[in-house]
Amino acid sequence: MAQKLSPLASPLLDKVTEGPTGWTGVEADEEWAAEVRRLAAERNAVILAHNYQLPEIQDIAHFTGDSLGLSRIAADTDADVIIFCGVHFMAESAKILSPEKTVIIPDERAGCSLADSITAEQLAEWKAEHPDALVVSYVNTTADVKALTDVCCTSSNAVDIVKSLPADREILFNPDQFLGAHVKRETGRDNIRIWAGECHVHAGISGPDLVAKTEEHPGADLYIHPECGCANSAIYLAGEGLVDEERVHMLSTGQMLDEAKNQQTGTVLVATEIGMLHQLRQTAPEIDFEPVNERASCSYMKMITPAALLRALALGVDEVDVPKETADAARESLERMIAVGQSGLGE
Ligand code: 13P
Ligand code: SF4
């Protein structure tokens, strides 16, 4: 059974106030950093941060990485408490993989428009229409959807997961239409049905944005997250010879870090949530990283503020729980996901 956390005192707690977009009132200064480290040590807590978190949260975390890498750490950690600086479905996945741990998200209101684009009821109906199909769900789904899923995937292993499934079985891929189109293209399978969901942040990184940026930076490499609305345009640009095919890289956030290490110099246009630029610039300071759309910021990810993290560690909130029946039904699909693909931590 997961341990219920009791509150710990902190001199900074009185400063935490509730603002219109989440917890606020605490600066990410040295006092805050020391307090975060002290409270984490006292709770034997591991702090995990997704690559889209605020830079100060990425820097204080024990591990920063992509969805796959962080899920693997959550499944393996010796810590008693997992503080998940990310969005709700990520913390839920950590809880499903490590049910005996206490899992905390610093603001439980940090949702995900993509996870909201399919409900368990909708998936159940879709399955009933295609009873022989296998269900592949992106990890950006609720625990209830995962419970109806055969295998989950992240952006870094979606192609390999689908390749591992019998070629003659129909696949219901959900919820991201752009990632689904990428998987279909890469696997060459025509028996994949794709749900029409999307992430509002990545869908907003459009073809015209990408074309304008490639005209501004003609020799640049392109790092494109497969959730992006511009993914098809990147393929089109390469197909038309407008961008050298070798310069177009479709990558998860963790794979972008690996690619940056190989590349070392030059200009790279980055099509994903702008939090990613912090990790990329730290990893390869000689490269000029330019966002394809500088307004592509996920307000859910940015709800994990310094104040929210301090409050989470001191008060032991917001705890994430998944009903046992749902977690048991969802676990196998997540375990199949973490068994496939690279580390996801940019190592
Ligand atoms: P990855 O970390 O798997 O690249 O996922 C991106 C994402 O949108 C998570 O919200
Ligand atoms: Fe969800 Fe998009 Fe935000 Fe990722 S960037 S958490 S997919 S809304």
C-alpha cells in the first residue's frame, strides 16, 4: 500500500498563493532550490520532470526526459515517493507502473488536450465496431483508456510497437492523428485506423509556420515532433526537394537530444513545445536552436511552478491514485510500452 504523506514544515510555505493559472508566490532562487532538495531528501522522493517543464523545474529535477524515459524510471525507482513534474496522465502512468509508491503531481489540474480527445466510452464503442482489431494507445491517454488498450506507445517507440504486431491484424491507433499518420507512413501498413484527436499545442505548429522558417534559415536541420501539424509539410518539403531529405528528422523529445549530440553545430529548427529548447541548448550549446513557432507553449505543463513544487513536497499533495481494477487492466499495456525502444533520457 502506498504511504499517505504527512505535511512537513517549510519557511517558504507561507509565501505560496493561488494565482489565476496555478500556484505562485515563490521565486526559483537558491533558498527555494535548497528547500526543494531538503524536502525531497526527507521524503526519499525522486523528482521527475518532462522536457516541456519550466527551465527551473527541469534543472532541479533528479531526472528530466521524455515520456518513455520517465515512465521507465517511475517503474524502477527505489524512492518511496515520485514527484511527477508533468501532466496528469504521466503521473497516472507512474502510479500504474509503481502502485506501491506514493505518486504526487504538484498541480492536479495539469491536464492534456490530447488525452481529453478520446474517452473510455468512445474507445469501447470503436472497439465494438472492430472486434478483431488490436488497440494501440499513445501514452497521452487516461488510465481508463489504457485499461481498454492492448499496447501503449510513446512518440519515441510508436513505429517499433506497431511493427511488432502481427501484420494481418487491424490496428486502432489513438488518439493522435498526426502521430498515427507518421506510424502509417513509416510502417507502410494500410490496416491502421486512426482516431482524429490532436494536441492543441502541436497541431498549432503548422505547415505555413514551417515553410516560413525554412525560407528564413535555408540550410537548417529540422527536428519535428510527430504530433505536429507540420509533420506532413516536412515530408512534402523533403519530397519536393525544397529541404534536403537528410535534414528532416522526425523525433520524440528524447530523440531530439540524441540527435543534437551527433550534430554539434549549425542551425536547427525545432517543431515541438518550446520547453524543449532548454534541454537542447544545454546539451548542444554550439547549435543555434530556433523554434518553428515560439508561441507553442503548453499551459498545462507550465502549471508546475516553483511554488507548486514546493507546496507538493511540503504538504504531500496532490496525490494521484488509480482505482486498483483500472490500474491492473492498464498495467500490461504500459509494461509492453516500456520494454520497447531507446532510453528516452537523452543519454
Ligand atoms: P514525448 O516526451 O514522448 O516526446 O511526448 C511529447 C508530449 O507531448 C508529452 O506531452
Ligand atoms: Fe498534452 Fe500537448 Fe501539453 Fe503534451 S504539449 S501535455 S500532448 S496538451
